[in-house]
Amino acid sequence: MVLVAACLAAAAYGLVSSITHDSNISVIGTGWNSENFSYDIRNSRILQTGKVNEFKIGSSRSDFFADLRKSYPVFAESEDRIQLIYNSEIYTVRHYPDEHYVLYGELVWLTDKDGYRWHFPFPSDKIAILGGAPVDPHPFIGMKFTVNCDLPYLLRFYEVYGNQVKVEGNRITWGGITLAGGDGGLIEVDGP
């Protein structure tokens, strides 16, 4: 009886471990290419939706970011995040004060007045939010929003995406949607 209970406990532990522990982190970016971003690191998964992966790891932030720098070209880096270039897209690994991380492709969800949504590659950390609060990965925004970056920054960002994103003057087009930059960082969306 004790042996049966021990076997059941071991099997249950193995099932729980396989659900919460992973050997890599991965996400889908904008979806225009077929290859997901994936990085081998032992982690405890908190949440994985396909486009967002939240996890904890055993190593320090500085060691983790140093390893990422060795593996991928870096687009930008700050104290709490590193933005990596992979397969003509930008992916962010963000570190939170409670020592968990989130991995996501840089994009926003554009929402029109009827509630229709489209995703668009965009540097989510450059969206101006009232009070300066950090933006969650893949924020839902309307058809007009304000950014806290200039056009040269956006041009550098979209250069990574190659011919998948078309930039003409202050107009940025991807997947039938155009963003037009205006005065004061205002961006207006011309949807499909």
C-alpha cells in the first residue's frame, strides 16, 4: 500500500513538474514569419499564451541578460529590459521587481470604435501613458495614441523588420494598416 502511494505521489509530482517547469522560453512575434523566438533556459513558467511568456529563472538578471547579449543582436537595453533582434523582428525580455520575467514580441493591439482589433509591430515602451506608468506587453490602444519617441527612433525600429514594414515619410504601413505620425507625438491609425 505504501509503495502504491509513493508511486502515485511520484507520478503526480512528475505531472506538476512537467506543467510548471520548462527547458526553454518561446513566443510568437507578429506572425508574419513561421519561426518562433525560442531560447533554451531552465525556468518555472508562470503564464504562456503564445505571444507572452512569463517565467522565473534561477540565475541573476545580469547573468541572464549577458547570455542573451551573446546569443542575439541587441536593439536596445535598459535597467529592466533587453530588446533582441531575431528573424527580422524585435523581442523584449523584461525583468520585474519580484524577480519574474516576461518575454514578448514588440507589438500593440489597435482597437477601432466597433471593437475590431489588429496587431501591429510597434515599440510598446514608447507609448505615452498618463502618469508615466509602464505599459503592459501588447497594450490595447485606440485609433489615436501618443508616443514619447521621435520619427528617427521609429525609423531605426522598423529598419529591423526589413521590407515587411513600409515607411514613407511619416507613414508606416504593415498588413494593410497605416500609422501616420503627427505633431506632438500623435499617431493616427488608418485601418483596413
